[in-house]
Amino acid sequence: MILNQEIQYKPVLIYTDGAAAPNPGPGGYGAILIYGKHQKEFSGGFQKTTNNRMEMMAAIIALEALHEACKVTLRTDSKYIVDTINKGYVFKWRDNGWWRTKKDKAQNVDLWKRLLAACESHDVLFEWVPGHAGILENEQCDQLATTAAKQDNMLIDEGYIHSLTPVIKE
């Protein structure tokens, strides 16, 4: 996104992670939002979902928590998210009616739409970090996600349930 020079963007750092074990299976997400000396954690779990969906949900929840325009660095160990955004695949899919190819529907469309909407009022840089490499905040997000995936009374991931229905392009 191009910065609007009239808006004062607050610098925010976000770390995210998702988990599902088995995959698909019970899943959870974790995110840490850092602004100056302030830090806020987010987590949640779903009865049956995928790791990629939880990776995306972590980013979405953290970005949706921002109430004013921010310059965000979002660090994740999800190549799925980083590559799909940074290489522009998601924009091609969107422009093609959410089809990757003439026969291949894009996956997780509900969350891609929500993630793009969450980015609209911010300047977001997606950065990949290696998972389980001793990066404190990434390790904390992993712990939040795995703990959330084991809790009782988890939500139903309606987007995952709907994705199980085959789509045929006419």
C-alpha cells in the first residue's frame, strides 16, 4: 500500500503463528501485537480446521484489533501467507474470481478476503521468520496457538466446513 503522507501511521510489530494437529484437525492461532512498550496477545481455537487457516486467522485477528492507521510489520513463519501476499498470487486469484487456474479454485478464499480487508487501512509489510528457531515472540505465538488448539468448547470453522464442498467451474 502507498503511504498517505497526511496520515500519521503508528509503528506496530505483529508476530503470528497457527497450529493444527493433526492437519486437518483441532487448531489454534496465536498473535502478539507490539506497540512501543505495550504488548497484547490474542489466541483462539477451532474444532476442525487446517494449519494454513490458523496461520491466516492469527494475522487477521491481530490486524483487525488495530483501530487506527498503522505501519505494520507482520512476522510469521508461514511461507503460505508471506509468499501469497508478497509474490502477488492473492491479487491474481482475486482478479480471476478466486480461481488459481482455469480448473483450480483458490483455497481459504473467505480468509484471504478478510485478510486483504484487514490490511486496507494500514501499511503492512509481511516478513517470514523461521519457525522453532528461538525467536522469542514466534515461540510465544506457537505456545498460544498450540494451547488454544487443546482447549474445550472450541468454535466451528465454518469456512473450513464449506471448503469441503467441491466447486466445479462452468
